[in-house]
Amino acid sequence: MSTRPFNIRLPDWAVDFIDRRARESGLTKTEVVLEALRRLQRDDLAVVMRQGYAELRELDIRLAEEGLGKRLEGEVSDGG
């Protein structure tokens, strides 16, 4: 994995947290930040997946209702 320098300014509490987390976990500060970014990526993906599944659920319900309606219409017209 290639890397490049990236300088940012953080509030004291964030720097303190990164320092403490790195010290307690044995990770580098870069690894701590990467861990946080991976978690954010997972969270974003989870939101997208939930939205997608909700849309599919709505589509499945509509398709089932349409299919049932057509089936019932067919039974009525067949004298069923």
C-alpha cells in the first residue's frame, strides 16, 4: 500500500485520544486513524445496505400484491 503525508489540525481531545489509543493498543497513530476510517466506511456501507434492503422489501410487497391481484382477477374471469 502506498502512502503519502497528510497534515491536518485536530482539537486537543482528538489528539489525546489518538495518542492514548495508540499507546494502549500498541498501534501507531496512523494505524489508529486508519482503524477509525475503516469503521466509518463500514458504517456508511451498512446504511447503504439497509436502504437497499428497505427498497427491495417495498418492491417485493408491491410485486406480490400485483401478482395476487392478477391471480384473483384471473380466477374471477375464469369463473373460479
